[in-house]
Amino acid sequence: WYQRRVRVGGDTNLRDREYQSVKRGSVRDVWEECGCDASTRYTWDMSINTNLRDSAPTNKARLRFDRLLYRSEGHLRPVSFELLGKEKLISFDMYPSDHWGLLATFQWE
């Protein structure tokens, strides 16, 4: 049974529409499984993140490019999903990345 557990995460660059076309079987999106909280929806949010402002000053795109996906046949369940890196680094006056980081907590059942 342990060989059937899978966790994958990162900058997938998949928009919601594209993700729906590749979603298969028992693979789940952690953000969706944790309730689709609107405050954590956008992982690439140019309306807040100013790191790319010089190269694209009018870009205000808000997308969910970054995802945490998992498959677990009932033994592993996500219980929280958070975005990290939403504070500027004071010494650089920049965010750590143009994408927010992802943090999930899972519970073993």
C-alpha cells in the first residue's frame, strides 16, 4: 500500500482550465481538498507581488500556477494549505520570489 502514495508539488504553470484537462483518477489538489479558500487561491499574484513590475508594469495577472498534488488511498489527508513568502525582504525591498510558496499539513489516518 505504501507504493500507492504520491505527493508532487511545485510551479506547474498549469492554469485551472489546463489542470482540469490533465486531472486523472485519484490524484487530488491539496488546495481544493482543503476547501478552496479564496485567500490562498492565487500563487502568482501580480496585483500584490511587485518583483516583475519593471519588466511588465501593467501586468496584474492573478493565477494559481503552483500546486500540491497527492494520491493516497485513504491513509493520508491534507488538513491545511497556506501561502508563504508574502512579505518583502527588507534589505532588498523585494519578495523572495514572483510566486508565493506553498505549505501543506497532512494527517495520517
